[in-house]
Amino acid sequence: MKRMMGQRSLLMVGLGVILAALATTAITAQAKPTSKSSSSTAQRPGTLVTKNFNLTKVAFANDPKVKTCVRITIFGTVQYKKAPARSFGKPRWLYTDRKIISPTMTAKSFSSPRCSGSGKAVKISKAELSQRWYATDCTFNPGISVGAPWSVAVAPTWSCGDVTAAQRETKFSKAAASYRQSNSGKVIKFNSGGVNQEACMSVDASVQVYKKNGADNADATFKICPS
């Protein structure tokens, strides 16, 4: 009889140990997040976007000795990474790794009433073409990096005053009605990121027009926004 009671006691103890182990396992499993819930909160990698751009404006060098219309065009490729984000509790898009690739500038001088239409090509004595790229939201230092012949410096801009900008100037000494600043393969990189419209990039394009004994600027500003 005592032997049977001893065996029953051992069985009860063993059963208690098993139940305790099962309870601990259940609590641990409940506390551990599932892989589904973990993946829903993880940040998704940015999607690489590449687009071509071609922007044109007509400016006027209105010095009495010059009086020349200039059609200014900027074209190239914009590249960036796009990822979902939240700002002030609202869904937004975060744009990073912004690049302007091969930013080419052309200038064509012509004569036309009020600089409208295509007009008639007009030769000028010589010209200087310059580009100056900076953050549209006027961030003082958006982490711009470039390669030669481009340079980076704090410079005056038409929209933001003195801010850090990528710039290049090219001088042409021959008379012509069309000039081109080629930047094939050159890259302007904005290392900082931006949300929605804060990620836009601006370029001030300027043409110094020389004609006979006069000189004047024809200027235009362009803006490129990731989307």
C-alpha cells in the first residue's frame, strides 16, 4: 500500500513539472511577436527612380547696346530614392540620394518682338554660360558633392540668398548664335534627404551676352522636384 502511494506521489510531482513547463512555453510564445507583426513595422527600402528632364525659358538681355533675346535650356537626368515616411502624423514621401546627372545648358540668341516665338537667330560677339545648383528649400548646406570642373561654395542665389551651391562657368570667345555647356557624365549629388516639396532642387542659369561694345545678363531659374 505504501509503495502504491509512493508511486502515485511521484506521478503527481511529474505531472506538475510537465504542466509548469507547458505554461512557461505558452507565456513565452504569447510574448514573442510574430514575424508578420515585425515585418509590418520594418522600414521598406527606397525605390530608385530615374527620370530625364528638359526645361526651357526665354530671357532678355536688355542693355541698350545688347537688346537680345536668349532661349536658355537645361536638360539632363535626375535620380533619387523614394520611400514612404510620416511627418506630423501624415503619410509623406522621403527622397534621398538625390542626383543631377549630366546637367547640360544651351543658350540661343535671337531677335523677336517681346522675345516671343522662335524669332530670327542673332549672332553675339561672345558669351559666358553658368549654372548654380542648390536646395530649393534654402537649406544652407544640403551636403552637395561634385567632381571637376564643377565646384562647391557658398554663393549668392536668386531664391535663397547666400547658400551652398554647385557651380560651373564656361567662357566662349567666338561669335555665334548658339552656345552649349556640356557636362556629360558629371554628377551633382545632394547627400541630405527631404520630404515632399522639401526635396526640390533649383538651378540658376545665367548667360552673359557680349555684343559689340555692350554686355548684359540673360537669366533664368528652374526647379526640379522628385515625385
